[in-house]
Amino acid sequence: MAEYRVLLVDDEEEFVSALSERLMLRGIEVDSALNGEEALARMEEKEFEVVILDVMMPGLSGLEVLRQIKSTHPNTQVILLTGHGATREGMEGMRLGAFDYLIKPVDIEEMLEKMKEAAKTAHTD
Amino acid sequence: MQTKVEELSRVKEIGFMGKVTASLSHEIKNTLAIINESVGLMGDLLRQDTPENWPQYSRLTELTASIEEQVQRNADIIKRLNQFAHSMDKSVVDLDLNETVRQTVVLAQRFATLRRVNLETQLHSTPLHLQGDPFRLLYVIFGFIERAINCSPREAEVTVKTARSGEMFQVTVTDHGTVGADDIEALVAASFSAEAEHGESDLAVLAQTMKALGGTIAVEEGAGGPSKVILSFPASMPTI
């Protein structure tokens, strides 16, 4: 049984598909959503310890999704995916309560490490 | 002399270019992320199920590793492109001249490599904080670095140094120019003259930009060595 459950949210379907498969090969239970609305709906159906959330998405922005997650699921940790570090969105995300951020293209080992740390914190809330 | 309206138009036009470039670089990053995960998955699947005595195993493993390296190389290039694009966001920002020179030298590196010239930096030990137009600063510093590169023989070293001199901040570019220091000084003086305000040579335009930034250009000829072009900037540059 997986140690923690991850929701992967990004509007790029091929990215989500490949990354989900890579995480599942490593024994991680992964669900995915292609936009903010879908992500929030998934979270009503199931508990996730960690959400990997793209900052720039059409429709509901990553930051707005983050805001709503922190309001309705405060125990869930969010790791932001951003194209560039130390951007306005990245820093605003940290201020809104994101656990950390990763810069695309991501290093999967770095992502696994951050998810593990985030999941530990989620359990102790 | 440019009117305020012309200057405002210029700022807006550059801001537009920066905004679109930043947006495109973001899109490229997304496609790189897809390639990265796809090739990563190929590697994962190869390692998982493929017998190592399969003839193509090691070649495919090498290829996936090579693609991953190129993805990272592209990610670094796009980071530079994005930083360059964002230099066009605003015409007045707080910046560190050391960081601006570092960024300019990175942008100029390929030009130096193509000419087989070694580009080095000697940055001041502490940050040099000033207020100014980041894009114009990049443009003018790059312009003199490019000139030094183009004038230098193969294997020559072009050094870009930052320093503080009283209230002014300096960027010094070593110039191995075939044109002697006296001639450069005359060209610069002519470029700063009223008659040259509409001059179109590269040096004239650079000199006009320096003037707009509130800066000055000086040239020193080293004893038996290369000439130095010294760009001096005030801590707070004029705004439109």
C-alpha cells in the first residue's frame, strides 16, 4: 500500500500522463486533474496528502486553487510547479501556504524527496 | 533628441517584446517538461523490463541519457532567455550592477566562443546597488563587450570588471582594439557632441544611450597592454 496519495494537477495532458506513470512505477498512488476545477472536485471525492500543482493554468489559476485547498483542506500539502524560480507567482504561492516549489523540467528524485517531506508534515497536522 | 512621447513609445515597444518573449519561453519550458518526463519514462521502462543482454539496451540507455542532458541544457538557455525578457518589464528597477554584468557576460559568451576569445569577469566583492533601466544597461554593457570581442585577436582575454568610484559605479571592459586609445577617445568625444546626437554608428548609439543613462565613457591605454573602456553610471539614473 502506498505511503501517501498524490494529486497531480497540470493542463499539459502528456506531461501528466508520463509523470503519473513514472510515479506509479515507484509505488506512489497518483491521481490527476487537467485543470483547477477538476482538481478541487477530485479533492472532494478523496483525501490526498500531497498536491503537485502547476502555477500557470488556463481558467482557475494555480494560485487560486492553492488558496481554496488551504481553506478547505488545510492538512493537504501543496508543492507548486513553476516555469521559473523566484517569480512573483512562486513567491506569492509560498506566502499563501505552499509547502515548496519545483521548477520545470523537474528532477524526479528531487520531486520524490519533496513529496516525502510534504507527506510527513501532512500526517502530523 | 528624443521627445518624451518618443521615449515613452520606445519603453512600451520594448516592454511588449519582453512580455511576448517571456510568454514564449514559458511555453517552451512546458514542452521541455513533457520531453523530460517522456524520456524519463522510457529510461524507467527500459530498466524495469529489458534484459541487459538485449543488443539495443545500452545504445538506448545512452540515448535517453543524452536527451536528458540536452533537456537540462535547454532549460538553462531558457532561464537566460526569460531573465533577458524580464529585463524589459520596467524602465526603472533596483538592481545590483554585479548581477547585470554577470547576466550580460552570460549572454555574450557564445559570441566570445565563436571568436575564440576568453571572456572573464572580475566583480566587485560587494553588491553595487543602483536604480536604472535594466534593459538599457544590458544593451550598453553588451555593446562594449561585443566591440572588445570583435576587436580582439584569437585566444585574447577580454575582462569585464565592476568597481565603485566615489558616487559612480564603473564597468571596465578591456579592449584589444586595432584602433588605438586616442582614436577611441576621439570617437567617443565626437559621439557625445551635439552634432553627433543623431549619429547612427554603433558607437554613436551606445554613447547616446550612455548619455541617456546619465553615464560617461572614458578610455585608458594600458602601458604596453590593452586599452580599457570605462563606463561610469550614477547610482540613480535619469527617468523619462
